[in-house]
Amino acid sequence: MTRNDPEIQAIVAAIRQLYRIVYHDALRSSRSSGLTSSQSAAMRILYQNGPLSSADLSRRLHVTPSNMTGLIDRLEKKHLVERVPDLGDRRIALITLTEKGRRMGQNLPDPIENKIVSRLGHLEVQEIQEYRIAIDRIIGLIDNAEGQDAAAGEA
């Protein structure tokens, strides 16, 4: 198969379409809440799980700790979160929603994940597993390609 193979082109086009759908969903959410998609995701995680350390929050959002620090700083400036010392370990600050943050977290629009979960919930377990395997394979192809690109650039 080659780059011009119709099946390969269809997969690439579908991935681009998926990216656009996710991007536009995040943009709509951002416009309605005044938050970036990452800020909204952080607010939802804190609303659902309660106070978390910055490290825990960064792992759940799949962002670097340095990006997490900036994100928390911006949410603090909006008076949506605060850093509260962890009583069990004073070296750790827990990121906690303020009252304003709790109200906003309660009213954030449903993310695209809820739409996906709702629709997948109507499928048979085997079909869900097939989707997961296919997506994992595509992600693996992309991750492996990025690693190979980086290695080629170092050579």
C-alpha cells in the first residue's frame, strides 16, 4: 500500500475530521465558559474528584507539570481555584475549587467525552473492544512515527 492508497487516505481524512470535531467542540465550550479547553477539563476534574495536588491534576490532564502551574495560575487569577496546604504533607498544595469555581464547575457544558460514552454505552462489549483496539493501534502508529521522526532528526 502506498500513501495514495484510497483506504489510507480515508483513514487520514477520518482522523483529520475527528480532530476538527474535537477542536470545534472544545472551542464552543471555551466560548460559552470563558475558559480554555484545558482549564475546563481541570475544573471538571476538580469538581468531580475534589481537591488534588498539582501533580495529580497534571497526570489526569496529560500535561506537563510546568504547563499545569501556568494553568492553575490563570484559574487562580479568575478566582476559580486556590492552593490550599495539604494538612498531611505541608510540602504539597492541594488545588481546590473556590465557591465561584464550584458554581462554574457545576454548569460547565458536557464535554465531547459524555457524548461518546453515551453512544458507546448502547453497543455490545465486543464492538466497544474492537473500537478501543483500533484506536490504540492508530495511536501507536502515530507515537511510533513521532519517535522515528525525532530519531531521524538526531542522526
